[in-house]
Amino acid sequence: MRPEEGFAEAAQACFGTNIQTNGVVVSPYGVLAFVKIGAVERLCGVDDALVVGKNSVLAPGDAVQVAFEGDKPFVRGVATRRTWLSRLAIGRVQEQVIAANVDVLLIVTAAAQPAFKRGLVDRFLIAAQHGGVEPALCINKIDLTGGVIPEAARTYQETGLPVYLTSCTTREGVPDLWRSLRGKRAVFAGHSGVGKSSLINAYAPELAIATQTISNSNEKGKHTTTQSRIYSLPGGIQVIDTPGIRQLGLWGVSKEELHHYFPEMERLAGNCRFRNCSHVHEPGCSVLEALESGELSRLRYASYLRIRESLDPVR
Ligand SMILES: Nc1nc2c(ncn2[C@@H]2O[C@H](COP(=O)(O)OP(=O)(O)O)[C@@H](O)[C@H]2O)c(=O)[nH]1
Ligand SMILES: [Mg+2]
Ligand SMILES: [Zn+2]
């Protein structure tokens, strides 16, 4: 049974009962949400139990139950998430789920304009692991550096993370990237202006998602993509485009467990003299020894320290 526009009315006329069906959240919209029900996208009301303040707790990708009241659809329930990408909400001590039930997090960066920064990449890697999502790194705008990977990005390939070098201008690397996403649901995330929406347009030009124009690319804090949204693309790919973010506050990760989220440190930590070693100052610390010998990347360790500073201890 495939619910179509007018189906609810027809069903009610026949049976005189409320019908219930399943849907997928395409884009949350304040206390409402755009939901794909069968082949149709409908703006739905959301049950009070799923609303906190001015927003629902729904994220693109959530599997929801929709009930019709007359011809009006309402989200009544949400299924347990298989995977998720979440962050600490801005201005509130609360989890904000950016995307639900995704297979891949594509961390999108630029080789230049804006300059490659590791901070957000390392934080996204942690958030991906926390939510059970496979991470991959895309270094876009590789045309601007003549194909050269920025120095700060070089260690990632060594850690086994899939790295895609792309250019929406020359299309270099674009087919490879999209081939890797066949049959999957991916979320594209990263700073503003790195080319997230452009990469989607490069694969599916018919979507014509708004991207920054040259004239406004210098405006500070300009976000062309203001709402996360799922797009269904050829090849069985679903992709969630997200607005650019400046800072990713981590949710659900404490100071003490942070090293579990750095696989190369986690491997070493078992050999530290103290079981509760923080890998910051302790004698007999295998992580510090590996740092000394050059086995552990200084850049990654610097990230560990910086992120550790920002986290709370277990309460
Ligand atoms: N030179 C170059 N510019 C690009 C590339 N990809 C995107 N851009 C430009 O970068 C700007 C930001 O792109 P946009 O897709 O809006 O970034 P988003 O904020 O991450 O979605 C736009 O002016 C794009 O035309 C690329 O591969 N090379
Ligand atoms: Mg965008
Ligand atoms: Zn240690």
C-alpha cells in the first residue's frame, strides 16, 4: 500500500478511521517537519512529546510514524536511530541530532579558500564514531592548489580514513567520490563555503541547490544552505546537505574516555603504566613515548589536548 496525496481522505471516507503510515524526515522545520510519505513529501505537524521549545527533536533521516487527522498529517512517533550524527546544541546543554540513520559522514573540507583546518575534522571523526557512522574525508577545491594536498591534511590518509580529493571546477575525483556512496545514505558536513552543496550539484545538476556566488563569498557568516535536507539521487544514494558549521561541540564524550575516540592512541593506551592514564603527564605513558619517537602524529596529539580541554569530566 503506497500512500499518495488524497489517499488519507479516501481511506477515511471508506473506513471512517484514522490511518497510520510510515515516513522519513526530509527536513525538520521548527515545530513542523517535511516528511516523505511514500513518493510524496508533506509538511507535517509534530506531536508535542517530540517538541522542545521552538524545535522538534527530529533530524533528517528519522523514520517516523505519521497519523492523519482529516487530511492533516502528524508525526506521532520516531523509531530508535540505527546511527546518528550529533553535536552539543548552541547555547543549550542539550544534544542536537544533525542526521539520523546515515551510513557515511563525509567531512567536507577545502584545500584552500577557506584554508584547511584540522580542528573540525578531528571533532567530526569523534562524533561519527560516537554515532556509529563510517567517516570519510573530502578535500575539495583541489584545483586551487594544483592537486597538492595541504600539509595539515596529510596524516589522515595514513590512518586508513578514506580520503577523496575533488574539484567541482575540473570534476577531478568527483565520480570516484560518488561511486563510493552508491546505495548509501550520507551526510555532508563541514565549514561554510567548502563546497558541500556544489559537490551534490556536480553529481545531480538537476537539483540546482543554491551555492555561494563569488560576489557574496567574502561576506562573513554567509550560509547559503540554511536547513539540512535529504536529497534522493541516482544510484540509490541519499545525501543530507547541511548548513556550514563553525564549531562542533561534542555530545556524549567525557574527558576520561576521549582517547577511545583516537584509534591510534587507543591501541597504545593499553600499555600505559596507570590504568586511568590521561596521557598528558604520567610517567610510563605509552602515548607520550609514541609521541616522543614520532610514531604518533603531533598534530593528532595536539587535537587530543585541545579537545580534552573543552570536555567535562564524568559526573
Ligand atoms: N575553485 C573551486 N571553487 C569551488 C569548488 N567547489 C565549490 N566552489 C565554490 O565555493 C563556493 C562555496 O560553495 P558551496 O557549495 O556553496 O559551499 P557550502 O557552503 O559548503 O555548501 C561557491 O562559490 C562555489 O562555486 C571547487 O572545487 N573549486
Ligand atoms: Mg551549502
Ligand atoms: Zn598514557
